Amino acid sequence: MEEKEARLQRLTAVRPRLVSFALMHLRDRSQAEDAVQEAMMSAIEKNDSFAGRSGYETWVFGILKYKILDAMRAQKRQGRWQPLEDEGDDDAIDRQFQQNGRWREDARPSGWGEPETAFENDHFWQVFDACMIALPENAARVFSLRELMGLSTDDICRELGIKENNCWVMLHRARLKLRACIEQGWLKGETS
């Protein structure tokens, strides 16, 4: 019984992150809240099936992923889908490269150490969440679908109604901006 209560407390604690994640994809507060509510109810109902092969929060995000995809498809069927618009903010990215396409020395990526250690660090995830919020909406959405929800590029293009080259450009921009933001907020914060 104590374990069940602990999981309920963890669900309550992670709820704001779940709502932010759903809102980024659904762009509608009430639909995001509904998707999160359904995911949390599924997690509670299937609590006994949680095998512990991943973290509990990761498991709940996995449930939410499918609720979000269902809601996105429903938006399309109902004609309420908001297609992605092109985000032309390339200046920050262009400044990281030389004319020949190579990294500028002062913009070269830093080493991040051992990834497993970073992923276990709560401060890293706080910075990551803040950086995801700071990304342009479309870039965050495409990055999240690919890297956090595990959709293929073909699936992303089909779900969002974009061309493959546009998807790859948005992923590239998102990765560069996330890298710069995380290095600024986490790596530099760790050394100071």
C-alpha cells in the first residue's frame, strides 16, 4: 500500500511536466489537461502492471505519448489541426558556423562527460525542461516527437503534414539550440 501511495505522490508531482508536454503538442489547454488526466488514470488503473524496467515517470510519459497521438489524430479528423508554420530564426544558428560550414572555434560543442551521470542529475532535467520551453514552438514539437516520443521521421511528417527536408531542418535547429541552452544553463552552472 505504501508503494501505491508513493506512486500517487509521484504522479501528482510530475503532473505539471505532463501538462506542459501535452500542451506543446496539442496547443489546446483543455485537450492537454484531458490527455494528462487519461494518462494518469491509465497509470493508476495499470499500476500493478508497472514492471520497473524504466522509471515510473518515464512509464507515465510513455502512456501520455499515446494519448497525445490519439488527440492529435482527433484534431485532424475534426478539422481543428494547426499545421506548423516556418520559423525563420536562423541568425543564432548561422553565427555558430564559418563560411565554409565548419564550427567556429568559440561555438564548438563542449564535452558533457558521462551521459548516464547527466541523466540522473535533477538539475540537468530542470535545465532541459527550461530549454525545451525556450525553443520555438515548432522546433520543440518536432524534437519532442522524434527524440522523446520515438516517432520516425516518416511518422512525424505524416502526423504534422510537413515535408521530410523541413522535418530534418527543424530537428537540426532544435538540437543546436538545445545544445547551446543546456551548455549555458547546466555545464557552465556546474563549473561555477
